[in-house]
Amino acid sequence: MFRTTLIAFLFACASMASADTRVPQSQAEISIGFAPVVKQASPAVVNIYAKIVRRGRANPFFSDPFFEDFFGGGFGEPRPRVQNSLGSGVILSADGYVVSNYHVVGSATEIRVVTTDRREYSAQVVLGDKESDIAILRLDGAKDLPFLQLRDSDHVEVGELALAIGNPFGVGQTVSSGIISGLARTGAATGNARGYFIQTDAAINPGNSGGALIDVNGDLIGINTAILTRSGGSNGIGFAIPANLVAEFLRQAQQGNDSFVSPWAGMAGQHMSADIAESLGLVMPQGVVISDLHPLSPLADAGLQVGDVVTHVDGDEVNSPAEMKFRMSVAGVGGTSVVTRLRGDEQADVEVALIKAPETPPAEETALDDRTVMPGLTVARINPAVIAQMGLLLSQTGVVVVDAGRYGGRSGLRVGDVISSINGVQVESPRDVVDALTNPGRRLVFDLLRGGRSVSLRFRL
């Protein structure tokens, strides 16, 4: 009797979260549990088998250019290594658009998708973003497929019932149940310091990545992407990418974008702590403190300043830079968002343009050739687009290493290094790097900024 009452209570709670959810009317309806929902939703969840070919070497010595040059070209040739990745995906449209995680399919050379009725399709990634860990695939020759409706994830509430559907450990499609246990999860604890996630205690295990998190109506709440674990298995804390962000990815993929375009804020911010709130005279620690603004930032153009506190974007609370990025990404490039900011005792709503990171000045990405002492080294002029792509500090200018290449990597250069000078000559453009590394003499000195610290590399040629 207690168990029956509890189940009825849970269904009643779920009904409060959605006006379309009906409370079970009989013992028979209660006893069938989630079966109707699973039967409706599961055909739209697919298994994904991805093949990744990586270049490897038979002997670690031959990763060193010295040994490679000494022994000649054919000795110790790179050997391809094939890795297989297993995950899940969710069909989002009848004509074969599927969402999964970037870490499942982003580097794949071959993707095979299998539906619950054992149909197989080859697929290609048409749009992916490593930072967001989302990839949109298109199935070849697909039509009239079952698909899930995307729910407005802003209306999801803690305590709602949720089901996770996927292919954990490759055992076949599996359903686990739980509740929404947290919202707006950000930070290193999620495994992605830039992410913004819905938290659930529905069991999520390896192989569930890219699978569906649905509500009791069978609508998609989010895409399962990560777990918090010490053992490698589910400990009851899983994270899903909200459906609203998935919807924006799908929209851009259907428009023909091959990379995700996210609005650029051009700001650095920090979470509001109790100490900072007290120093600013705020009663409650809420919002994001603007700690830096790029001169081309649309926030700066709208009148915001360093020290302002952003509390809402389009009426939704924001309490971390990741939340701000999420809200702006969902709104999409080309429109505007209303940002609520505090400055002292003054509160104001400010309209901010949602723009792509500007390519000003031009990046002039340049790959050095054999006429220089570091062929393969690729550098670019720093601009807002490069800053956003490489995660550089807003204040950085000059030239950044995009690809260290074989010789640059051996010399200690890393992707993201900002080159200040070479042999004492200041570097301001990619052309300066080419000139400095063409007949530089017997010694090279690189002065760099690496992660905000000054680094000097010295070696003989």
C-alpha cells in the first residue's frame, strides 16, 4: 500500500512540473510505471559506433626528428592505430539529424548509427563544438525516423522525475530512472569548467554519453554527457547538456553551419562571493562581477564597465561566467539580449548586441616553410576571434602559436604561447616571426607569455 501511494505521489509531483502530465487514474495505470513513456521515446535513441584512426609509431625514438633524420625516411614509419568509441545519440528530426557528444564522434573517421529496430546508417558530423561537447550528425539516406521533441529546459525543476536512455557499457539500450537533482551546474566538479549542466541522479555510465534525458512526457530535457565518479561507474551524480542549447545547435546545423557560432561577450568575470558582495554593498551574493572588458566587447559598447555586476540575461538569473555564456549562446548570434546590471545602488536593463568575435585586426594565420629554421610552426595575430578560439586573456595582443610543428614542439614551444620577441626583436605580426626565423644565426631566444607568465626559451641551432 505504501509503495503504491508513493508512486502515485511521484506522478503527482511530476504533473505539477508539466501541465500536460496526467496523474494515473487507476491501479492498473500505476503498475505499468514508465513503460508507455519508454515505448514512445526509446526508438529515437540510437547506438553510435565510431572508429578513430590515430597515427602512432613502432618505436618512441622515431618521434624525435634527430633519429628520424639519422635513420632516413622509411625506418620507423608511423603506424595507424584504430580506436573504437561507443556512445549514444538522439534523433532530433525525421530526416536524420542526430545529436551526440563531441567526445564520442568529434574525431571519428567512420561513424555507424544503429536504431532500436536494427537499421544501420552511416553518418557524418555536420556541426560540432569541443568546448560544448555537442555534435550534430546527419544520417545518410534517412527519412521518416522517430524523433524526440525538445522541451524548454528553462522550465525544468529540481525534483522532477527523469529517465536516462542510452547504451551503457555496450550491453544494449538501457533505461534508468531518477530525478532532476540540480540545475545550472558549472565548475570543475562537472569535469568541464566552462560547461553548464542539468544534474540528475538517474544512473549514467560509460556508453550513455550522448543519450537522452527525458521527462515523464517523453520530451527531451538534455543530452547525457558526464558523470562525477571515483570508480568509473555511476555514483548517482550525472550531468546533461540542456535541451535549449541542443536546439540552437540543431538550428545552426539545419542552416548549413559547419561550426558552432556563439555570441562573443568580450568579458572576463568572476563568481560573486560573500566577501565581494559585502565589499560592493550588496545584501545577497548574486550575479557575475565584470573583471575585464575587451575594447571591442558588445557589453562595453552598451555602456557596461569593469566592476559592474551582471545579475540577469533576458530575465534569467546568472551566477557564473558559464551561465552568461549559456544564456547568450541559446539566444544566438544576430539578435540582442537584455542584460541586467548593478552599479552601486543603481540597477539598469541594457540591450546588448549578440555578435561573433570580430576578426579585427586580421589574424593572418601563417605556416612557416622550409626556408625558415622551424618549418611547420604556425602562428597568428591575436584578435578577438583568436582569443575566443584559444582561450587567451582578453588583454593579450601580438602573435600566438597555433601549431608548434615538429621542430617548434621539440624546442619547447606550445600551442597558446604568445611570442613577445625573437632574438631581442619585438614580434607584432606573423610576418615578423617569418623574418626572425629566416637565417637567424646559430642561437635562438624566444621570449614568451605562457598562461600569463613570462618564459624564455634559449637554444643553439
